[in-house]
Amino acid sequence: MALRQLTYENGTDSQSLVSFTDAIVHGCSEGVLAALNHPNAAEWVVAPDGDGRSATLLACRFGSLAALELIVSFDSSLLQQVDNDPQRGGHAIHYACWGGHAHILEWLLQAGASLDEKDLVGNSPLLYAVYGGHLELVQRLLCQGRSLKETNNKGHSAIIQAACGGHQHLVEWLLARGASLHERDDVGNTAFLFAAWGGHLSLVNWLLHNGASLEETSDTGHTALLSAANSGAHNVVKWLYELKDVSLTQRNSNGDTALLLAAFGGHCDLLLWLLNRGCSLDERNEDGLDPLLSACNGGHLLMVSVPLLPACFLLMLLLLVPLIC
């Protein structure tokens, strides 16, 4: 969200250029109160930031109870807001658990929130707490009747969520309580594949020493290398290639290589690194897409047509110049 700047008087102290969102994030009650007394307050409290979060959700995410109480006293209906991310749709209770704030959670429960609340993907408050890496809050939720067998609509279990977040301590804790590294989501991804996708190198290494395998693949043929390339996790791709001798010629079920996935995702640094290690601009997947067309297919295309430019130079141009159209 663009910083909402205001000037307010507090006794004899004048503070200028105070951001409403900064006041929430840093728990500055005076700043929040000043913003709520501003003529534009009704607009500010509902406007989403760049991640789709309103003022209420920010207060829950960053554990600012004083800010939350002020915002809800301004308009109690704000407590029902969800974020406007079409891939998430998280509620206040989800953001409180994501941030690991037990005091916010208890306040929300007393205000009528439910531990059964699900976001658009089916994530529960427990799964948010796991993803955030908050073991004490996970234990608290279990004491309140939640289960480690909860999954979302994509089949993500607690151990997969922990791996997505890169939380080795939670992965270990879950394994000690019956979770398995062989658990898979609805498309065959494991905790190991998600750790690679997330760029969590230390967890990737730990998992390999504790039962995971470089042979693991998803239903779409994504290995750890391809999962990492898909997300632009350069550190994991480099480590797998240099220390584990993983081949850069691996392909998924659609014929995509690490190079093609890096191009599709717009991961220029990784793409250059792969080209410097022998990957070819002639690589194509089952749809006939080479790196240049993969970059276009991923939306990393400046609206220009320069057919005489060498393909490599044009590819770099498309990935390096921000999308402006």
C-alpha cells in the first residue's frame, strides 16, 4: 500500500509524514488513532496494501492488539474483512496465526472468530501457524482441539506446510509425532520438493540426510532441481548441480528443463547461470516452446519485435526490462 502520510498533533509534539501502515506494523497507537481521526480514515482502513491486506489484517499479522482494537472500535465490520489475494482470501484469524500471535488469536476467538475458518485454498488457522513456523502456537491450537491431520484443498499436510516455510524445527517435531516425509499433496509434491521450491537449502540438505531422496518427483515430473528452477531458487539449483551432481538436462512430463522453467518464471540470474553451464537456447518442451517463447508464455515480454536480434540477446532483453505494457 502506498504510505498514507499525515500530520497530527499530540499535545505539544508535532509528528509529520507518519504512515498509517507503519503505525500499525510498529504498534504505534498514537499514529493509528491520529489516522482514524483523519477525514480519509474510512478509505484508509479498507484500502489493501500490495499484498491485499487491509489495516485489520496487518494488525493481526504483526501482533498489534492496540491497533486492532482501535480499528475495530472505528468500525466493527472491519473484523470480517478478508484479503483480496485471489489465491489466498485469508481472514483475520489466519493472519494472527501466520504471525504467531497467541494474544491476537485469543482476542479474535472471544470476538467470535472460529478455528474452523478456512481461506480460499482451505488452509486452517493451524496450517497458517505451521507455515509461519510457530511451534508454541501449533501446540496451543492442538490443545484447543485441532488436528495434525488437517490438510487444505490441495492436499497440503502440516509437514508440507512446514517445509514450504523452511522450518526444520517444525519438520522434526512433526516427524516425531507420526508425520512422514512420504506424504504427498494432490499432485504428488513432497516436503522435500517444496523445500527445494522454497529455496530452503539447509532444510533440503537436512531432509536428504534424513530419508528424502533426489529421486522424488511429482506427478508432473518435477524433481527437486526442476522445482527449484521453477521458483527461481538459484541457491538450491547451484547446490544440487555442484555438490550433488544433479544433471541440468532433467525434464518434467511436459519436457521442460531447468532452463525453460527459469525462462518461464523470468528468473534472469538463474537463466544466465544455466546458460554458462552448457544449457542451450535450442531446448524445447513438448509444446515446442524454446526459452524465448517460454519467457513470452510466462508474461516476461516487452512489446517489441526485433527479429534480427540474436535470440540470446533478445531473451535477456525480455527478462531484464520490466514489463511496461
